[in-house]
Amino acid sequence: MSPKSGTPKKNLMLFSGRAHPELAEEVAQHLNVTITPQTAHNFANGEIFVRFKESVRGTDAFVIQSHTTPINEWIMEQLIMVDALKRASAKRITVIMPFYPYARQDKKHKGREPISARLIADLFKTAGADRIMTVDLHTAQIQGFFDGPVDHLLAQTVLADHIRSTYGDAEITVVSPDSGRVRLAEKWAAQLGDRPIAFIHKTRDPDRPNQAVANRVVGHVRGRLCLLIDDMIDTGGTIVKATEALLDEGASDVVIASTHGILSPPATERLANCKAREVVVTNTLPIPEEKRFPGLTVLSIAPLLARAIQEVFEDGSVTSLFDGSA
């Protein structure tokens, strides 16, 4: 008996959680697809139910969810969506988490502590995820926690293009908020045209989360526009203290650029009252009107996500999106 031949076809389907539907809709528009309709609701006791209204058999499924507050609910919803896709015979499931949850818990500082970032990877692998796509991990080695491909997208180009077009003629010094991000500051400095770098020497008590003490500025900042970079702004304490330290050292102005605007209280109040000229973030997380303030600029990450999804779907190169430097 001769085997029956057939032409395999690929079918991209995009699925969205309920945490940040605006971002998913924007990604869908760039991909020229529609978000797959679904039923999603919570039972009275908080349990989440999800059912997709179309067949997903053999599809290349991309499941996007932004892990904002309440973060544990949105993690659970995305896990349930992945499980539903696996049980409905999706061919490949790519989990898109623009902000990787629990990324700050990537190692043990003391005994008897969890490594929660690894737990997140294990949960999604068990649920049925074949691939993870995320933006600007807190530390790059988190990619190794997931047993499968991880597309680590970089928002630096999106942010740097805005900085270049707005402040390109200024004398810029790229500033890392701590010594651990000096390498990232070097990449920023190179992309902006070989600018000088500096960093803030600070201390942090592991027993007191969201609190840091800025000690001193290392590098030349006097009379210069300081571009203060970080991967996330949570309560804003670290970045505001760094801004104050730079201005005290004679910086002419400070511009803050960060990928993830978590903006937990009292971040909005702190940032609105600090003396930074501008705070630039992306929309990897939803930033509702009550979190916004004069001087805040929100750039869209959707075009980058859409291009990466297209490359994965077509078995292309995600690295090529970053000129081979990803």
C-alpha cells in the first residue's frame, strides 16, 4: 500500500488573555489577523474558565498575556489557555509574556528561598507551552529556565529611537541605576553614537523589597543630559533616588527610559514629583489613565511583537530583528 501524500498547511492563530486586550488588538492589526474569539469568565470562588469558539487543531497558536496586577490571576488564566490549546490538538503553542512574571526571583539570596522565575517556566512547560516569547528579561539567564526555545526580544531599539529623535543633539551620558547593568549601558551608549556611561553605586537590603539607597555617582555627569535606563519601574523608589543623585552631581537634566512600567503605588506620585524631564516606558503592561502623569511617554511594543511572531511562524530569524545582536 502506498502512503497518501498531502500538502501540509500552516495556520497562525492569535489568542489573548483579559489582562491587556489593547496590546493584543494592536498586535493583531500589525499581523493582519483577528484574535480568536473565546469565552472567559470567573466563577464565584475565583476559578477561571476558558473555552475557544473555533477549532484550533493543527494550528500554530500564539497566546499573549500581560502579567499586571493581579498578577497571579493572569498567570493562571494564561496557563489554563495553554492547557485548553494542548488538549484541543494545537500543533505548536507559543506563550507571549511581554513582562516575565516573578523575574526578580531568579536566584537565592539566602537559604530556604524559592527560585520563582524557574517555577514559572516549569508551570508553562507542564501546561503544554512549546516556546516562550518575552521582552527584556530582568536577567538574561532566565532563558535557561525553560526547556525549549525562548525568544528574548529587546525593547532598546524602540526606546533608543525615541531618545535619538528627541535628544539626539544633546550631550548625553548613559547611566545605569546600579553596577549590574553597566553592560546594558554600554550597549545603549554604542547605539546612541558612542556616548559616555556612568552608574549609581547603591546598596539594597534583601529583607526590605522595593527599597534601595543611592550612594554615589561613578562617572562624568556634570553639565550633561543623563539618560537613566532600567528594565522596570515598580514603586519608583530606586529610579527617583538615582535621579536625585545625578542632579546633585550637576547633571543638566535627567531622562528616564524603562521597558516595563509596573508603576505600583506610589510610583506615579514619585515620578510626577521628581525632577526628571521625561519618563519613557513601553506598553508591555497596561498603563491606565490613573497611572499617567505629565512627562510620561508610553511607546508601543506591538510592532516588535508582531514582527517576532511573524518570524517564528515562518521559521525565520528572530535574531535578525536586532541586527544579529540578540
